[in-house]
Amino acid sequence: MSKRKLTRRQSWRIEKIQAERSARAARRDSLADEHLAEGELGPEEHGLVITHYGTQVVVEATEGLNAGTHKRCHFRSNLGSLVTGDRVVWRDGNPYGVVVAVLPRESALCRPDPHGDMKTIAANIDRIIIVVAPYPEPHANLIDRYLVAARGIGIEPAVLINKVDRIDDATREKITYLEQTYRRLGYQVLKVSTKTNTGLDELTRYLADFTSVFVGQSGVGKSSLVNALLPDCNLRVGELSDRQQGSHTTTNAQLFHFPGGGHLIDSPGIREFGLWHMEADEVLEGFVEFRPFIGHCKFRDCSHRHEPGCAILRALAAGDISQTRMDSYRYILSTLDQA
């Protein structure tokens, strides 16, 4: 694939963004160095990143007498981009602590940003909960993208249909189709309403003893779910616009603890989840019903579009693969080509 030639304005914008990033990193390193040089920091101890605020993170102490307390900390740019869920080594200080090391991640959910750089959403998670609702309109392709990403990093996904009390004649057919489609494929599908308390007990049991992350569009009610599960959190909740689109009430991913065990990360809503960092074969593997037919095509380099002897196309014709899911797969592939 040939590289596209950048315009002068695009080149200028890229240089400007890189310069701003370098300046931010230099300021962060300077602040961290100042605190380290002061020599009044406490001993090294382990902690957990609860949330991220620009050049600082909030770390929860996970050991010792201060276990459970939170501290704002600086960190050097050579530690990389710290995210909610990261396990770190830090030193306490006044008024800020300093993160001095990051422990290896067991898992990480990532996506490319609009500039093509990888952005990590959350680290050390066990389950990805894809939240949809009757409004804003749910899109199967966005769900499929999360499912492919979950497969790529080996994390169990689930589809959570929220606000079931708001299902009406205009949305009932689509919601029913989504529920039946993903149940048939073997995925866990949960139906919840915070207004009627429908499904909250089942959701609580599903989340117990795991570190889960809520993902999905703005306005699907992720923060309302957190408030229902953990009333003391009291997160800000936004209303849908007249166009039935959500507003960004969660600006930073935050980690919460369940009293009986387990953790939950609420992430900011997004309308697009790119998979440009993945290869076509990885996307193919992410569609569970395609897997029995992978490797059985007549040609090794089969594109599964038109070739004779394509096992995927035979499965489509036989009804083992739905046309909707095939269309979703092909659309994702087209976005890889465009990237």
C-alpha cells in the first residue's frame, strides 16, 4: 500500500502536535525531577493508577498502613503513557508523590487515535463490557470492533443492553436482533435498566472478582450504571440531545472497587473505535463464526470476496454466516485499507 503524500498544512499540523507533546513531556519530567531532587519522598511502595489527569495520575496505595488512600503523583515521560489500571511503584511526597516505575501489564485495551498513534484505554483488565442502549442508536459494527479487539488481546467480552425500559416500537426490532445475534454466537448478553433495577443483580454477579471496563458510545448510560452499582460514586450523568446523541460526561477513565471483590473501570464514550493497528487475519479471527472455515479455502491468499472455492463464502451461502456480519467484516477491512 503506497503512502499518501501529506499536504503542507497536514505536515505543519503533525509538527505542531509533536512539538506540543515534547513540551508537555519536558514539563512533566521537570516537575518529577524537582520532587525527586527534594529528597523528602517516602520509601518505594506499590500502587494502582485510579485515574489520569494530564501530566499527573491519581495512585491508590495498595500496601502498608496507607492502603486504600489516594495520592496525586507526577511521573517521568520515559515511563510511557500511564493509564487507569496500571500497577506502579511510587514514592509519597508533599504535596505530590512521584511514580518511579510501572509494572508489566497483563493486558491492555488499545485503539489508534486520529493521528495514527496507539492510545491505551485501560490496563490489567479481565473483561470488556460493551454497553449499548436503544438511544443513541446502537451500531452492530461498533460492537463487532470491540469484539475483534477483545479477541486480539484474549479478554472475555460481553454485550450489555442498557436502558431496556426505553425500548419502544422504533427500536424493538433492532435491539431484539442484536440480542439474538450475539447470544447465538455464544457471547454473554446482559439486559439492564437502572430505572427499574432490571438485571442489576445479574450484572453485579458477572462483574464480581474481575477487573472489567465499560466501553461504548457517549449517552448509553455507563456512568448511570456505575452509580447504580456503586451509589457512593455519584458520577455526573448527562442527558441525550434532541438528536438522541450523548454528551461526554466522563472525560477520564476511572477505576472503582466493589465491596465484595472486583474492580470496574468507566471509560469515556467514543463514537468510533478504529482497528487500524490490526492485520486482516486478526480481524478475520475476531469473527467467531468464521473460525471453523478459516484455512479451508482453495487459495491460501483468498480475500474471501469473490474467489472460487472460498470456504467463507460457502458458509455465507449456507447461512452459517449472516450477511450482516459479513458486511461488518468487510467494512472493517475497508477501514484498514483506507488507513
